[in-house]
Amino acid sequence: MKNKKQTILATVGLMGMLALSVSCKSEKENTVVENMTKTSDTMSITILQTADIHGQLDSHPELFWENNEIVFKERGGLANIKTIFNLERQKNPGRTLIVDGGDLIQGSGYAALSEGRVMSNIIKNMGYDVIIPGNWEVVYGKDIMMEVMTDFDTDVIVQNMYHEDGKEPLFPSYAIKEIEGIRLAFIGVNDPDIPVRQNPIFSEGIAFSGLDSSVKQLVDDIKFKERADVIFLVTHIGIFKQVELSNSPIAENADYILGNDTHERVREMIQGKYAKVTEPGAFGSFVGKLTLNFVDGKLVSDDYDLIDVDPKIYPADKEMQALVNKEKEPYRENLETIIGYTNAPLFRYLTVENPMDNLFTDAARWKTGADISISNGFRFGNPVVPVNGEPAAITRANLWNLLPVNENVKTGKATGKQIKDWLEKEMHNAFAQNPTERFGGWLVRFSGMDVDFKSQNPRGERITSIKVKGEEMKDDQYYTISACVRPGDPIDNLCRMSNVKDVKEMDYTIHDVIEEYLKVHSPVSPKLDGRAYCDYLGEYSFSTVPGTDYKFH
């Protein structure tokens, strides 16, 4: 465990303290908190950040948007990240801290088949100082989440997750690290909408609190009672809400929001009214590097860089790679089995329509015979890319990367009006101009419908046309639909659409469907075919953040 002199953990009682009066922003910027020990020399502290690794253990193809076209490059690998960690600690010994922002233990076949346990020993040896749980940490249930994250043998923090009584926290709310008299505080905040975003059964036994006055109280108390010099909110709530938080009085006495969840590649920190926001991509493809410069114990400047984890520049650490290979071994033969081939790149980075989801929803409609097949608007999944004109193999490991929750298929009937109302709600979740109303994912995916919409229109007024089998959808007509079971949902609920009729749960899973489809149709060549289209967004629509200059690339 960490040296107790280097780590001061929050006590539950702190949450009940009254907030102290807070200074305005100008006072904050001009006030130096007096500490018992301060350095009189110029000194720099390095903060490294990873986010949304999603169980990805090895280097993989990564998608980039360059010169108005998609290109693929090899990136990532935990052993390669370990090399970066080692190099950065050598550059700034004793003054480097490493943070992960959650969604570590879900997203790959190796993570799923081991229920996250494949990550425990690996993460324990990566050298993290602070880790928070993300929205997918709950996927194997509360007990396994607690077991795996405790096994990391480092500080796991989160301010707003409790045992189901809502009183006892799952983990400490914050950690303070002291470096040469500089006190750096890290406060963890997870997404309070997890019971809705994820299958409800995943988070049974866990209570959540929101971004409310309790967060501000904690920030203020740490600033003034704990005498922290720099305060980081390590949040897993998505880029839109993280930017909103940076402009909220909740963050008045915070300095940085180390953001996570939406997989965005923030290459220049986004300056809010009170705090600066980062988010370092996903899948271990990037490491955020924040350098803090101090003079006489006062923060005077900072610098930020998003490091590409390029295996050619950062070769794998040999000891870490050996450990990764050892942990993978029990599952390797099963997961590296080839189940099909693709002539076209499979990817999922666009906000509206993606070849990967077109393949999967087409397979579901082929198997079930439904008029419409739908799937969640997932943000994760490494590309599968043909090389030199040869078809690319699709393995079970690829399938798990792309669909990391393998549930049974479910069918039912809904009216055109039900489907329209549901889709309007899902569009608002993805495109709401008010960032607090966004839900965390991208637009749901589907097969069997052609939808034109206007993303900038008000709630409930975005859809301009839905066609099924070439004809405009009729409000009073029933259509058969398929989706995957969400354990914990009512039986008449399909992909958050309620009151569905004649619901049936099939005896096969979505993975079974895709493997069967690939046996018949491989090699496949999925493409963008305009089944969901918005003029404002265009064909290649990547995330943007309203009110900022951020663009995905």
C-alpha cells in the first residue's frame, strides 16, 4: 500500500461539515495558501492521466481524422504505456503522479471472461497513484467491482458512490498527495446516471449522489481546511458535463477537471470560468500529460500535452508485456479464434452511423426477421482494418471489443408513434444543446429504417422522415423490432423503449447471431449507407463540444 505520509484520505465525517465561505475567482488567483513547508526554488510536478482503457491490453488499430479523411494507425498497449510512465518518472523523479479516470475493467473479451480480474495484477504493477471507478466498473456487480479495484493496491476514490443505504461510501472521497510541501488533492466523481445508462441490474446495491452542493462543500473544505494548493476533480461524467462543471460555482475552488467517459481527445485544455478541462481519449491510445510549474510554492503556470502511445516510439516494457501475456493465457485460444473476415474497415467513431453497427444490426435483423433491429449507441470498439487489400480477420476478441456485453436477443412489436417518440428521446440524449441533458453515448444504431433528422432542432422536433421498407412509417401501424436484453429492465422494455407488445426473449445471444451471420456472409463489406442522416452533421460526424473550439482528430 502507499506510504501513509504521502496519502491523506478523506473521512466520512467531512461530508457533513458546513461549507466555509468561499473567495471569488480573482481572490483565488491572487492568494497563496501558506503551508508549513514550501520550496523556495522553481519546481515542476507532472500529472499523467489515462482514461477509458476498457480492458484493452495490447496495441491495436486506432482511427484518426486527418485532412478530411479517416486514417488508421497502431496505438496503445499497457506495456507501452508502462514505458511512458517509466520515462516520465525518470524525467521528473519524485514529482510525477499518475491518475486513471475509470472504465478500466470492461470492454474486452479478456476483461469480460475474467470478470475484470485479468486487470488486477496488471494495474497493480502499472504504478498508478489514484484511480476512480467509471460507469462500466459496475458491469460484473458491486462485489466483484470492489474486489477487483481493491486488488489494484492503490488509492481508489469516488465522492458519490455508496452502499445501498446511501450513507456508507464505497471508497474514500478524495486523496491528497504531498510533494515537497505542495499539497495536491484529487476528488473522484462518477456518473450518477449509471443505473439508467447501464443495465439496471449491474449497479444493484449501490446508491449514487449527483453534482450538487455536497461536491462544492467538499471542494471548499479541502481548499481551506485541508489547505490544498491544487485541487483536481477527477470526473467520469463526459466532456459536455465536464465543461459545464468547469463553469459552475461547484468548481469555484477547483483548478483542474481531469475528465473521462466520452473518449474525446482534448489536445489543448478547455478553459472554463473556474477550472481547466482535460480528456485523454480512450483504449490506452493516449496519455495526458499536465505539467504544473511552481515558484515559492505557488502555481504560476501549466502546460498540457496529449501523448500518442505509438509503439514505434514507446516500445513495450518487457516485464509488463510478459505479465500481460501471462494474464491473457487462459482465454487466448478462445478469443483469438477467427470467426469471419471483412473487406472494409469496421469502426465506430462517428456520432450517427458506423459500418460496425450496420453489420451488427443487419445480422440481428437477418436472424430474427424483424422489421427493425436496434442497438445502443456505444462509443467503444477498436477498428478492424484490412491491410494491403487483403480481408482482415475478425476474431472473437474483436467481437468482444465491439460488443462487450453479450446478452440474449429480445423481440417485440411497437407502433410507429412509439418508435418515433423513442427515437426523438434518444436523439435528445445525444444532441441536446444543454450539456446537462446529454446521456453519455452517441445516437442509437439500427437496421431496417431510413431516418432523416435535424440535430439542432428542439426536443421532440428533430425527425423529418422515417421510412421502413421504402414507405413512410405510420403512427398506428405495428412494426416488429429486435434488441438485446437489458437485465433488470421490465419485460416490455426494449433498448429503453417501453410498453412493447408480444415480447419474446430468444435462446441465443447477440454474439451467437453475429458468428452465425459471418459464417454465411463472410467476407463482409459493411459501409455507410445513409440509414441515419442529418445535413448539419454530414456523413463523417465526430464529436464537437458546443461553446468550445474542440474538434476530434
